[in-house]
Amino acid sequence: MMETLSTSTAFGGTQGVYCHASTATGTDMTFAVYVPPHAPDARLPVLWFLSGLTCTHANVMDKGEYRRACAEHGVILIAPDTSPRGEGVPDDDAYDFGQGAGFYVDATEQPWAANFTMKRYVEDELPALIAAEFPMADMTRQGITGHSMGGHGALTIALRNPDRFRSVSAFAPIVAPLHCPWGEKALTGYLGPDRADWRAYDACALIADGARVADILVDQGEADGFLDEQLKPALLADACAAAGIELTVRMQPGYDHSYNFISTFMPDHVAWHAERLRRA
Amino acid sequence: MMETLSTSTAFGGTQGVYCHASTATGTDMTFAVYVPPHAPDARLPVLWFLSGLTCTHANVMDKGEYRRACAEHGVILIAPDTSPRGEGVPDDDAYDFGQGAGFYVDATEQPWAANFTMKRYVEDELPALIAAEFPMADMTRQGITGHSMGGHGALTIALRNPDRFRSVSAFAPIVAPLHCPWGEKALTGYLGPDRADWRAYDACALIADGARVADILVDQGEADGFLDEQLKPALLADACAAAGIELTVRMQPGYDHSYNFISTFMPDHVAWHAERLRRA
């Protein structure tokens, strides 16, 4: 089922890296799980962190600085890869398409459809594996966050599954793939030219089409070089305002698109989710 | 003098990476500096972090999780490289000798003597550059720490220069290069076979020979695979007990030799130094 690649004690808990043969993607998939210190019979809420373009499970594990906050709040953090990888898996020379750029969609176009099924993988297959392999994970209390492309993933997955992901936040998310170069390229490539098929993968379109969550936290660096062309948090603000969704967008002066930005505000996001995932 | 390779806002301060042409090593040397948020006229204490075998300036910058604590305590952190590097610089195929393994000595053996001058570099040249280029750095208040080979560097540099480095700590340090395979290999290679020449580069020997500091903090993981053969904290405990140096060794159950160990206890070390580097 699942192979343990490494475990290491951190902040009183265990940072592990695991691998399994994914039915969804048809490849081996690697992911990271941090389990904080806990009582033997404890059941802990789960926070998903979806990473951005080019990342694997390792980027946030190495640079995200989430373990201290997760240990403090008693939250499990899971970091999947951003796409299937390996020989025999289609790829593209660009950094923003193909391997490392799965965009959290189920591709319908060739040659991507067979492996690029990151929606199914993150929404269904990996949660089922976590439930089976990590008995302390309380899958009735899941939250989701992510960075950039992974912020897009977090927002769209939460909006499509508000009963399963009870809290959502994002770091510098792509809020509207229909209206930015990264999104238009990826969705054209994975889903084909009919933009109606893209709306399930666009947070603003999902909201316009009726999807709802209770509230959203977004941090966005003002010195982020992708802000104006790719990220466009104002589009999310407009969509949430029209829909009555409580959105907090914090513009952070001086911060760029890097893990220095993410790690700085990680404690706030872990606390945001922990508060919403406390047992009722 | 100094070239800025990158800067990025983090925890309200600035994480920078810089490069300069070193006179000591005869090479370009890269280092990282984190300057915490501070008042315009503030003068801040400086903490050096010396890294272990194979590391560059980047390992602790990426994985050390020091910025939050440095911002909280108002401490500048500087992470040098562990050796000269590049074409034309002697090297060895082993991970524990040559480039990435400078051992914080001034080599006397050939072909190492021309470039492997990390003692001079860390003790003299880089502090002078920092003083010139970072006006907020109060060089009368320097502390030093490090990991493994870098813990050896921190201990020996502090013991040789107690007036310049007012606080010292270490993570899983090599405490006695005279009595472990890593140390014997490196000191033989860089200094030659006369073990009397090694004593200035062995914390326990320095203490036996009369060097003193006020107190030392050491954290050591009990699950560290290098503990018994290479690190041997009991030798430092014996040396400090005989010399009347106040040593705190914290054996940490479950922790290995990785940055998961370092990052977990980094806040305690930053606080240890901050307390000792407060303006009198």
C-alpha cells in the first residue's frame, strides 16, 4: 500500500515522507506528512498544503516552517506532489505545464488524460490512503491551503467540496485561471479550448456559479512579481463580495512570492485552520 | 567589495545572500545574512551559524527556521559557506574532506594551504566585511553556534576568541576531532601528522590547554547516527567539568542529525545568545 521513505523527529512529532502506487495517476506518488505530538488515543485535524509550479512534496517540507505551529495546535499537515512524474509520463519543457504543473485538474486532453488526474488524486485517493494509514487523522476535520498554483488548488477543491474541507486559506493564489496566462495555458492544454469546461477549476467562476464556503483567508505579498499578471486577488474579492463570502485578503508590504513569504505567515494560517477545525 | 545576489523580506526583516572575493581563501565566497526588523538607528547583536559537512550557506537558510526567533529577539544571523569552492580549488571525492568540509582550520598541508583558510576567513575576514557593509551590526556583541562540523567550528572559535564571541552554543557538535574518524582524517589532511598542531582545533584540547568561556549550550539528538563514533559529547562534559566551565548538554530523545533536529531547538539557541548579547 504505502512505503515509508523516511521519518524524522521534529518539534516533538514526526515528519515522514511516503510513497505509494497511485491508481488515479498510474504512477508512484510521493507525499510528506507531519504528525504532531499527541496523546495515544487522540484524533487530529488534517491540513492539506498544495504547492506551486515546479514544486514537489519537499519544498514546503524543507522551507515552509509549519511544524512548530502544527505541533502547537495539534494539526497534521500533508503535502502532496504537484503532478505525476517519471519516465513514460508526458511532460513539457516549460516550467508551467506538464510535470510539476498538474494544476489540480483531471485532464481530458491527450496525452495528459491518463496520468494528469490531480483532482481525483488530491480529493479522493490520497485522503482515503491517509484515512487507512494514519489512524490518528480525523478525516471529518480537514482544512486545505496552498501557494500560487496550489492556492488555486486549495480554493477550488474547498469550493467544490465544502462538506469535506471545513476551512480554506491560500498564499498568493491564482484566483482566476480563466483570466491569467498560467491558467489559460494549463487549462487549454489539459482540458481543451472550451472555456465552459474550465469553470470547475476557477475559484471565481465556481463562486459565480453558486459554490460557497464560510470564509477564506488569503495572504498576498505586495512585492510579488506575479501579482498583477497572474494572481489578481481583486477578482476573488469581487466574486466573494457579490456572493456574500467572508474574505480576508491581507496585502503584505515587501513580501515576494517565495517561501520567505510563506513561512512568515504560515503560523497565522495554521492557527486559522486549527480554530475552524476544533471539534464541535 | 560585496555583491548582493538576492534579498527577500522574511518575518519583517531581510534575508539576503551575498558574494565577495575573499583574500583569505583566494576565491569568491557566498554567505547569507538575515537582518531582523529594527529601528533605523538600532545596533543589533550578531549570531554566526557555522554549518556541517557538505553544506553551503543555503542549508540553514532554507531549513534552519531561525528567522522567526531572530526577528523576535532582534538578532542578525550570518551563515558562511563551509569551504572555498570552484574550479581550480583542490577537492576530494569524499564528502568529509575538501570542498564542503573546510573544518574551520587554516590548512598547512599541500595542496590545501592556499585556499583552505576557513579559520582566518570566519574569525577575521568575514567579520570585517560585515562590519563594513552592515552598519546595524554591533560587532562588539557577537555570538557563535553551529551544527556538527560547524559546532566544532563554533566551539573552537569561541574558545580561541572569548573576547570577540561573547556567547557560544552548538547543535550535535564534533567536540573532539582528535578522537573521531572525521576529525582525524580532516586534521591529518589539512595540518599533517603532528597531533600537537591539531590542539588549537579541538574544543576539548583547547579547554585542557587553558582556554575558557563562561558557559556553553549543546543540544544533541539521541537518535543521531553519528553520536557514538563522531560526536561524543561526554568528552566535552569531562573537559568542561575539569575546567569549571558551565556546560548544558541536552540529550534530545528521538532526534536525529538533520535540520528537523536543528530547527526544533533553534529558538532556544537564538534566545540563549540573545540573553548573553544584550547590551550591558
